[in-house]
Amino acid sequence: MVSEPCTYDAICFDFDGVLVESPSIKKQAFVTLYREFGSEVVAGVLAHHAAQEGISRLEKIRHCHKAFLGADLSDDEVAALGRRYSTEVESQVVACAWVAGAKEFLETHHRRLPLYIISGTPEDELRRITDQRGMSRYFSAIYGSPRRKEPILEQILFDNGYATERILFIGDAMTDYDAAMTTGVPFLGRVAPGRASPFPQGTKIIPDLTGLRV
């Protein structure tokens, strides 16, 4: 846990696995999408998904069809599979549990500190989900794919004149960590209880957002 207070000018959050307990929903959607191709393909898809958490699902689908099925998908075919995936997950993510402490943190801090979401979820879908969960009001801006997280962080820094050391990025995947390291932004990892940390040794981690002080 973070036991000592620290001061930042803004906080950026990944969405899945940091604010809401949705990673298992996203994982199951890939199982559903690829089940017809057999267990070996599903296993490969899930391994790729786990290694590339935080990356756009469309990029993952294109890669998985090429790597595991030998199929080069057109943009229209990728988009159609992306819509199938969204149909599987969207209502479930709207209904899923908060990460412990997340709602309380947002309630406490959103009026005094700019808060941002930076997610690999498609931005239009992410905005629908946050609207339906009643959480959009907490954030100064909400960003999703197709843009990657590094340029989004860079935009937030540039548009608001923040010093890199004065923004905290909280994420649960190496893509989040890498985006923070690339832009020079401090990073805090959320590692759910019972899950092995994906982050390099020495990375500051928390089990949830309960008691987080900034």
C-alpha cells in the first residue's frame, strides 16, 4: 500500500483492472470469439492477450488471426469482429464491480485534482460505459483506442503544461508501465490479490485503491 502522502498535479488511470474489475470479462470475450477454432488457438490467443494487455482489441484480433489462423483480415473484417467482441463485453463491464477503493478515491479527489482515463478500450465504447456507470463526471478527459497510451500521455502533458514528475499514471499492465517510462511519468502498479506482478522488481504496487493518498 501507499502509506505516505505524495503530491501530484493530475492522476491518470487505466480503466480495466484499475477502476473496475473487468479483466476476466475481456478475457472470456476472446475465448468466445475464438472457441470455434479449437483449444490450441484459444490458448495462443489468451497468451497474446495477457502479454498485450492495454493494447487495442482490434490490433490483437488482427494479430491473432494472422498468427494462429494464417488469415490476413481486411479492415472491414477486423471491425466486424471488434463489434462482436463489444457486444460480448459492454453491458457486463457496465455492471461489474468497482476495484475496491476506486469509487471512494474518485469521489474524494475529483473536485480538487484533474483525473484522466487512458485505456485500450475503444474510446466511443469507453465513453458509453463510463456514462452508464455514472462515472464520467469524475474525469477531466477520457481517452481510449485507437491511439496508444504514450501519445495520449504526451498530449495531456503538453495541453496542460504539466511537468512529467507531477503526473501519476496508475495501471495494471506492462503497456501502462512502458507508457509511463517512455514519457517520464511516475508509475504505480495495481496488482490484484493472488496475481503475480507483471512489473519489474522495485516497481511500487498496490492491491487496490483503498487508502490511496496523493
